Amino acid sequence: MDNTILIPVAVGAGSAIVFFVIGFVTGRLQIKAKLAAARQDGDRIVADAQKEAETMFKEKMLELRDEQLRLRTSLENEIREKKDEIARQERSLKDRDAHLKTSKEEVDKRRKEAEKLINANQQKQKAIDEKQELLTRQVRESQEQLERIANLSKDQAVAQLKESLVDQARDDCAEMIKEMRDEARRQVNKEAKEIVVAAIQRSAADHSVENTVSVVQIPNDEIKGRIIGREGRNIRAFEAATGVDIIVDDTPETVVISGFDPFRREIARQVLEKLIADGRIHPARIEELVKKIEKEMEDSLQAVGEAACIEAGVAGLHREMVKLVGRLKYRTSYGQNILQHSIETAHLTGLMASQLDLDAKLGRRAGLLHDIGKAIDRYTEGTHVQIGVELAKKYR
């Protein structure tokens, strides 16, 4: 009975132990398999993460390089624009210095004229004082003579009086002759001055001082960016085609054209105004308009010259000489417009020639053309006098 019970129990216990061992071994194997699979998954995830990290690193490096290149390009453009702006400001300062120098020369000239007038008045006052002293001395001498005569006999007094009168008359005659000569000189100078003053009063005109800049008004400040263009290509093309400098600063709705040649500056002003009105601002359009305006300006010189000849009363000039007279409209000297100066000079020389009974027509012609060499002295070697002589010989 006991053996019958123990055998199944032993068998069951053995089976349990066998199953436990089998389950334990099987579990260990499964755990090892899962661990191996987990390691493989972990290695694969790590490898994928490394690849992804490398890819992201390369992408970020490329982005950083692109950003660095963009920043460098932007910085170089900004530096170039700053340099251009500094150069334009330096040119503008030079132009202003030249203008101030011209104004200073004009002030010095007027100061010297004032000093001459003051010296002349001082000399006149000195001459008056000398005459007053001479009269006082003569009165004193006469009184002394009268006192001496009072102690003389009649014949002696008469003889001495005659001698004194003769000497006095001789001195008075010499003084009168000297005064007459001085008066004649003064009268000649006075009449000459009256002729000049009369001519100036009849024909003098106001002249405005020509600056070295022209101001162009623009509708809004957005146009400034279009005038400059991408990376400054429009403004560089404009300056190269017109030969002037463009100053684009913070002044609202204003662009400044700077240049010493008023003719080129006027061309640049008209071109810029047409570009702003048209709206198409690019290098090809700029060159096209510059050529067009240059031709129109050249054609207008003939009309300007003819009008000046009519105003000055000069006729019969060669066609090319008339055109050169028109070009003087765009030339200045010592702050004065040469065309207006030449017209005024023509009136002055004509009036002075009439006063002196000379050929008034020839006088007006000489006055109008006396500075004709300055029309092309910027482009031709030699002084304006030498150039004017050659032009007069060429276009008789």
C-alpha cells in the first residue's frame, strides 16, 4: 500500500523535476535568444543613429557654409557700398572746398578794392590838409609883410610890395599851371570812368554763382534703391556714361549730381529725370538715354548761340562759332557764367567804342568772343586766349 502510493508520487515528482529542468533550460535559451536579438536591434539602432547623426551633421555643416558665404557676400557688398559712399562724400567735400576757395578769392578781391578806395580818400584828405596849411602860412606871411611895410617909406613900401607881388604872382602862376595840369588829368580820368560807369549802368546784369552740383527731386525714397541697382550696377553705369558723380544720401526725396563740367552735369540731370519718369532703370536704358540727350544738347547749342548773338547785337558769325558761343552757357569762371559775362562785355565794349567814336559793331563782336576759347579749353591744350585766337582764324 505504501509502495503503491510512493511510486506514483516519486514518478510525479521526477516528472515535475524533469519538466522544471526542461522549462528552465528552454527559458534560458529563449532568454539568450531574446538577448541576442535585443543586442542586434540595439546595434542596428546605434548604427542607424550614427548614420543619421552624420547625415544631420553634414547637412548642418552645409547650411553653415551657405550662411557663412551669404554673410560674407553681404558684408563685402556692404563694405563696397560704404567705400563708394565715402568716395562720393570725399568728392563732394572737394567740390565744396573748391567752391569755398572761389568765394574766398572773390571776397579778397572786393576787400582789396575797398582798401584802394580808402587809400585814395586818405590821399585826398592829405592833399586838402596840405592846401589848408599852405593858405594858413600865406596869410601869416602877408601879415608879417604888412607889419614890415608899416615901418618903410612910401617908395620903399611900393618897391617891396611890387617885388612881393611879382614873386607871389610867379608862384601863383606856377601853382595854377600845376593845378591845371592836375585838373586836366583828373578830368580825363573822370570822363573815362563816366564812360565805363554809364555803360555798366545801362547793361549790368545779375549773375548767379554756378555750383558744382545739381539737385534732382524724386517722388519717393524707394526710387533711390532702383537708381543704385543691385550691387550698385545702375549707379556705376550712370556715372561711367555721364562722367559725373551721383550722391544718394539720407536727404529725403533728393538725389545730388556732382561734377565740375556743367554741360555733362546738365546731360546727367535730364537723363536722371527721364529715367525716373519712365521707371525703367538699368544699364542698357541708361546708355540709350545718355546718347539721346547728348544729341539733343548738341543740337540746342546752336539755338542758344543764336539767341546770345541777337541779345549782344552781333551778326555774321560762322555757324560753328555760334555753336561755340552757345556752349559758353555751360561754362563758368570765378563763379560767373561765361555766356552772360560775354554778352555783358559785348554791351560794354560796344558802348565804350561809341563813346570813343570807334566801330561799335566791332567792339560788340570783340566783347562777345573775348572768352570763346573757354568753350573748349577743357578738351584742348593751350590757354583760352591761344585757343580763342585759333578759333577766330579758323572760323572767319
